[in-house]
Amino acid sequence: MNTFYYQVVSIDGDYANLRRTDQEGQELKLVARALLPAEITEGTLLKYEWMQYEIMEG
């Protein structure tokens, strides 16, 4: 299974804009907040693996 890394760029109501951090030149990805950890804020780093987002420590 592939693993992707994202940073939360902005939060707009029930959606968040994510930017891939493991590839350059990617467009923002709009994701429903219901699919993301509740604790996210702008700047939070996320890992997407096995169809699930989790906050990266550190």
C-alpha cells in the first residue's frame, strides 16, 4: 500500500486543503474534515496510509 505525506494548508468549514509534502508541484487536495483527525490545525503534518489519515509526530 502506498504512503503519502500532507500538510494542512487551510481549513474552511467542513473541509481542509492539503498539500503533498513528498512531491513537488502537486495541486491542493480538498478533503472533508470528517475523514481527518479532529485535532488538526493549519500546518499539521499528516500521513495517509491504508485509506486513513494520521497526525505525524515531531
